[in-house]
Amino acid sequence: MALPRILLDLADRDPARPLVWFEGTTLRREDVATAALRVTGWLQRAGLGPGDRAGVMLFNRPEFYAAWFGANLAGLPMVPFNLALRGDDLAYQLEHSKVRVLFLEADLLPALRALPSPPASLRTVVLLGGTTPSTVSWSEVVAEAPGSVSDACDADQVMEVIYTSGTTSRPKGVVWRHAAMPYIGRVIARHLGLGETDRIMTVLPLFHGNAQLSTAMALTTGASLLLAPKFTASGFWDTARRGGATEVNLLGPVLAMLHGQPPRADDADHSIQTIFCAATPVAIHEPFEQRFGLTVVEGYGLTETGINTMNPADPRRRKLGSIGLAATYNDVAILDERLRPLPPGQPGEICVRPTGEMERLWRIEYLDDPDATARLWQGGWLHTGDQGVADAEGFLTFLDRIKDVIRRRGENISSQQVEQVLLTHPAVADAAVLGVPAAVGEEDVLALVVVRQPTSFEELAAFCRQRLAAFKVPSLFKVVSALPKTPTGRVKKGELKAAPNLFDGVEAVAPTATTKPGAKGAA
């Protein structure tokens, strides 16, 4: 059943039950369902329906749910836009997705108006937080009478088009059908032991698939949602305490930011029992759990697929540093270039394919890009572009993006592993690790670091030596003010490697030598 239909069903069965907590306001199931149906009614009376698409460019707020589900109920797929999009990036996604209506924050209207020309397909802008003569106000939309549910809000129809990060090329529009997300959300929730008494906290932006899966986890279990406007490391735990959160989905860098906060006596005084997290830094996994009194469950997935692997929720059965076992709805394999399964311990590409009922529900494709879709699917497997390794029990370990693997002294190095170690140093605020040419078939390891306090390159190298094999320790360091990132926060390593000034300011540190800290290479 589609998520909007699940919402309506929940509202019919228990309309007064709280569903969303947001900045001191409680919205009942009936409130959220009615707002969505009013959006549906406005869209239908505006002549919009199946065949059209609705863009959503909103902050984390309850109106996001109303726009999302209201569009779906009217038969329009939702297209969520990253709030950081500007200029050519914004113009491209608006044009490529061909949205007919855009639900937009008033604060972001200048970004839309700054485009050289208005998107050809865009007919109407619905503005939240302000009014202008050329837009429709949100209050006007929700004043409409509720609409009727379209037949296009069906399991096999398109729920949304969500764009990839675009680290190496133009972002691609991933097509999600209605049945896939609730199915995956239900499986994750059961894996974590969640039920209708839980309150799932959302701090990641709702335009991100991770936060949307949190919504699916809540709706499919009858749980409630604690929606935060945004993530702040200093205010995270206070928000969780006030809202009574029991679970939250996070990403590794967010976990690291929380762990980097000064310890407090009430660190474990909260109700969160479980954090479901991707890219968890292994060095802080158990220390984080011990400090905050909860369990961190590692998972792995893509914009294209949702979640593909999960570590057991029982800490006694998990393997730290692993992304876990294949989820029940898909196969996961480590394959070589000829699509042959590799034995345990041998690295290759992580490939996935749906199994059982998901073979019908999980029809993954890119919007208007059959060539890219064909490249994604080869030999019946979806190719993630990630390198990994499996052990004899089927536990998988993510190594790196294949294009980012560094070759040094006949060994493969995961740039992500080195980055995670650097990020645990108290002086490092951000880091990117690159392989740069050294000799034929060989690369040096270059670490670009953003520092929050003075340190030295030798100190950083010594820190890495204590935590990494010698061949993985960076031998080149450079301080930068910031790292170029995609709107979803991934470092644009291709842009870094292509920069003409990449080696300006780079200093060498002997991989195994020790010098007096600060004597050379101050950061």
C-alpha cells in the first residue's frame, strides 16, 4: 500500500492519535491527513493530476508531509529538491524533472528568480512563509476542500523522483514507485524492533531518502514522528529529550559531530534506544554507545535502492566495521569485472538485486535516461560503484567508492577509512583523502584537512600511524579552508583532483619517520 494511503488508513482508525511533534506543536493523524487531502483538492481544481509532477523545496516542517502526500494522492509524483541548490544545478533539476508546480520556501524565492530563464514546464509556485503577486500562498492551498484519491496513487505507480548526489556527473533522477519505500521501511523497523509506541526522530532533511525512510518506518508501524527543523550537534539531545524520541536515523559524519561535543553529566539521560546509521566510524562506534547508553546499528544503501544491508540489532551478533548482512528483500554479492562471485576476503564491486516480492515492486530506473539505467543494471545485477569484501558468514565490509580506491605499494587503500581516522583527531573538522600519481601504477596518499585548532602534519601522520597500517598513512598533507561538496554533503573528489592548484601548499611527511611535532608542516 502507498504511504499516503497508509496515512489515510491510520487517520480513519485512530484520528486523534498524535503523529508529528514539531517545535512544541502536536499534529494528530487526522490533522496531517486532512492537510494532505486539501493539497490534493487544490491540485485537482488547478487542473493538475496524473502525468504531472510536483516539486517540493521546503525546510523540515509538517507542510512538507502535506505537500508530499497531497501530491501523491492527486496522482503526482513528488520531486524533492535540495535546499542548497542554486544556479545551474537548480535550473537543471527543475528542467529535467519537468515539475508543473513547486512548493517553495519564501526564503528561497530569490534563488528561483535568479535563474536566467524560468523552467519551461513550471506553471505555478506555491509559497510558504510569504506572498507575492506571481505566486499562490500556502494558506490559499490548504483553505481548499479535500480532494479525492487518484487511482494513480497505487503500488506500481511512481511516488517520487529523487536526485543522486552527482559526485562525478550530472545528478540522475531516481524513480521510486509507491510500494518500495513502505516495504523497505517496514523491514527496517522490524529489524530494529520498532512498534506503535515508538517515536522516530528526524533531523536529516526531508528531501533526503534517509529521512523519508524514517517517515516510512513510522507510518508502517503506527509509530509517531519527532520532526526537527534541522540538525544541530549542540541541541540534538535536548530536542530528543523534550520530544521523547526512541529511535533516529543518522549518517556517520553526524554521529562524529555528536561524539565531538564536550561530555556532559546527562549524556545518557534520554529515551533514544537505537540509532540506525550509515558510514559509522568504527573507532567511535562502541565509545559512542557507552557514552550515550544506546545501540548503533550499521546499515548501507544508495539513493537508488534505499537500504541493502544491515548489521544485526543485537550487539552480540554484529560485526563492528561491517555494513552487515543482506536485507531480506535483496541479494548482495561481491563480483569481479566479469560478474563472477568472488570468494570471501577478496574485494570486488558490491552488487545487489531484488528478491521475492521486491522483484516486482523495486523497479529501479533513472528518469528519461535509458542508457544510464542500462549501465546501472548489467547481468541482472545493480552495480553500486562501491568496492567491498565479504567474509565467510556473509557479513560485508564497505571499502570505498571504486573510483576513489588508492593503489600504493601493491595494496588497495580505502580513502574513506583514512578519512574516518583523521576525523577522530580533535583538531580536524573535515577531511578528504586522494590518491595522487607517484610512479607507474603507484599513488601517494594526500590528505586535505580543514582544521578547527592548530596542529602539525607530523602529529596528524603520527595519529594515523597508531591506527592504520603503515602503507595507508598519508605522506602528503594540505590545509584547506573548505572542501567542495554536493548538495547532499559528499566531497567532490573529481573536482579536487582536477583543481590546477591541488599541490599548492602541500607538504610531505615521511610515512614512518618521526620528527618533533610542530617542527615542520604546521597546520
